[in-house]
Amino acid sequence: MNAFLTMEADGTALDSALAGQPGYKAMEARDRAFARAILSAAIRRRGTLETAFNAFLDKPLRPRELMGRAVLTLGSAELLVLHTPPHAVVDGWVRIMGASEDGRRLKGLTNAVLRRVSERGAEAFLAADPLTDLPDWLRARWCEIYGEETARAMALARAGAPPLDLSCKPGFDAASFASEIGGTLLPTGTVRKDGIGDVTALPGFEAGNWWAQDAAAALPVKLLAPKAGERIADICAAPGGKTLQLAAAGADVIAVDRSEKRLKRVSQNLARTGLKADITAADATSWQPPEPLDAVLLDAPCSATGTLRRRPDVAWSKSETDIASLAALQAKLLDNAFAMLRPGGRLVYCTCSLEPEEGEDQIAAFRMRTPGASRLPVTAAELPGLADALTPEGDVRTRPDMWESEGGLDGFFIARLVKPD
């Protein structure tokens, strides 16, 4: 509950809010995972959960009754999203409410409302508009950009818990591996399994045959099409999934990121998979390689609104003003990344954002100020099962509501550019 209140108060990221609770690290791994699942569900479905429990309140909670709102949201998340046995949920949250002086006066209300939610709340929850799960600023943007129907489909698609997506080394039998772990092989080659669980316990982890990476996040490297021996920089590389893809293709990779701490994770992933890359801590708005490169992959920092299924707190920790400042940074990175290329070299720019300023508009502005840069359009043959993600210009725009039969995917924008000879 305290983690939820912390996130409400100052937009603290989910994992940081949990880590800040004294008892969290002392929990058993299973209990930590369950605590995170409750908080994730409450943040992901907060609007529809409020609709459900509000149906059983005689009068709305007052703005200052933050503890009551937090407990009812978290308890309703357990009941309606995680389907925890009702007696355990109600008793547990009533005890928590009664443990503090501020909460005691709401103890009876908590008991009554959560019991009604457990008995009759599902109907109101399922009927609620999924757009209410988004903050006002993001709901308005998506409706304006994509239309209300598509925006609602996107909000609904990001409402569920994400699957586990795995990228495999070339030559590894991904189809057999998918069958072994009870997963499926997606058209683009990603192995997908329902439920994340303990990734380290899956077969092949120690051998380094695969790594966790959303299916959409694996597309930029596929579209860059790295060749053995090519000199390629992965800009803003951490945590390293794309670096691993490039190295596994045999490229001579430089992984660049400004955060030495985050680069440690890249090094760990390289060590586990037995792959190699040069690790460089540097500011990629000004860093240049020792010699011009054959290709550059720029996965630019962004608002991450395409990843809300995996990172539900992003919608609430970011604001609309962040988009403009991030777009300015992306422009600097894009200009410098293009300058790293040899004549005829290629660049793939991508963001896990659904906001045009960080995707379509960014590339349009770049091409206006860089007349020599030409677009290398992506073809439907390069995107098996995702032809509807192609834009008229030949870029890629994935959305959470795409691939519904396959279990969805993150929202990404990808553009491929070439430097003149």
C-alpha cells in the first residue's frame, strides 16, 4: 500500500517504489513477485477498478482519503484481476486498514465494499471503459492521434499482463525450444510464453541460447539486417537486447550508453550468452567512433508509452511536457548518429513510443534538415504477420492492439535511413 501511495504522490517508478519499502527486500522471492503483481495490476487498471468499487460506495471517497482509495484499488485488483480467493483478500486488507489510526475509521467500509466487489464487482469492472485506465493527458492524445476506437483498443490491449518474449541465437532450434517450454514461435522468430515467471529457470538460460526481448523490440535489428564483419554501433544500448542480436549476427559491435551502471547489465548479458561487443560509456549526442561505421542502430530515449503493458507506471510517471524535451534529445542523437556512418551506410532509428513527435514527426524533421538522407522503405516481406504495421512512407508503426491473436506486442516506431555514397 505504501508503494502505491508513493507512486501516487510523486510519480515514482513502480520498482523504485517497491524497493523503497523496508520489508520488500526481506520477502521471499515468491512473495515479492506477488506484491509486484498486485501493484502492477492496480496501476495498469486503476480507472476500471475505481469504477468497480465506486459502484458500492454510498458516497465518493474524499480527496484526502488516500489510504482508503489505495486499499480499495489494491484489494479490487487482487479480486478482479488476479482472482485471489475473496476471504483472503478481504481479511488481509481489512487488517491493514485497521493497523493504523488513520485507517481504523474506514475499516468497516473496506470490509463492506471489498465483499461486494468480490460478489458483484466483475460486471462493472468488465463494462468499464478501458480508456479510463489512462491518465487524462494520454487518453486525449491517443484519441486525437489514432481515433477513439483505435485508442480504446490500444488501452484494452495494454490492460493485460504481458507474455514472456525471447530472442534466440541464430542456429538455435527456436521451434523445439518453444514447444519444450509450452510456448509458441511467432512469425517474426520470437519465442513467446504466457506468464513471465522465473526466467532463469527455463532451459538454455545458463547456456546463453536466448534472452528476454519483446517481439516488437526485436524488429529494429532484423530490419537493419546486420552482416558478419560489419562495424555497427548500438546507440543507447542498455540493457543490451539489440547488442546481443547484432553480436549474434557476427557484427563488430560497439555498445554505447551514457550510464556505466546500465552498461554493466549489457556486459553481464554478453557474458552469459558468450557474445562479444566493445562497451563504451559516452554521451551519444557528441561521441564519434574511431572510423566511420557500416551501420548504426539508435534506440533513442523516449516517453515509452508503447510499453505500458510491461511498465504500467510509465503513463503516470511521465507527462505531456516530457515528450517535447525527449524529442529535442532524440534529434541531437539522430544527427550525431547519422554523422557516424560511412558513405552508403545505413541507420535504423526506433523508439518504444506511440507519440508521433518521437517517431513519424522526428524522421520528417530530420529529412528536412538532412537533404542527403534517404529512406530505405521496409517491405511487407520483412514483417511476416505484421504488414498492417507498415506506414505509407515505408516506416514501421506497431501498436499494442496489433497481433491480437498472437497476444499483442509493444508499440514501436522504426525508420530505416541510408547515407548517400
